[in-house]
Amino acid sequence: MKRLGIGLTGLACLMVVVVVAAPLVMSSETVKARIEAQLSDVTGRRVRLAGDSSVSINPYLGVTYFDVTIGQAQGQAGAQGEAAPLVTIEEMRAQLGFLALLRGEITLSRLT
């Protein structure tokens, strides 16, 4: 029983270290580029994360982006002929998949 308690304590400590160290190890530009690519693939439109970003570890591992734009479908243009964005989002929060991050992958598990 004592071994089980020591093992669980060690595992909990390891998880805390990984969660605290992850934002320090992650390149924000790499995460930004992958999130833009994933969202562009899902929507079929160009997604641009233009504003500032912040990384959080509480209550989940995630990143918040400001000034997000989703472009028009290719071939569509605005009233003056320029490709106006379909939508502009002031603040977007993305929750990152913890287990995928341990494997070196960046996947979105939730987007708000």
C-alpha cells in the first residue's frame, strides 16, 4: 500500500512539472502556425491570428488569441472588390490536447 502511495505521488509530481514546463518549452509561433493551419483546414477559409496571445495552464493548458480573422471563400470579395474578412473575432481561446502535446503534437481539444 505504501508503494502505491509513493508511486501515485511521484506520478502527480511529474504531471505538475510537465504542465508547468510546457508553456516555457512551446514555441508560440509554432503553436500559432499549427492552430491557423488546423482552423483553415476545418473551415476551408484562411484563418489569421494577428493579435497578441497568452498561454495559460490553469484550469487547462491553452492559449488565448486576440484579433482573429476568418477570410471569405476564395473568389468572393467585399463591396469595393477587396476580400473583406467573413468574420473578425476579438478573443479566441483554444484548449490544447495534453497527451498530444507530450508526443510533440499540437491539437485543439476545445475552441471558444
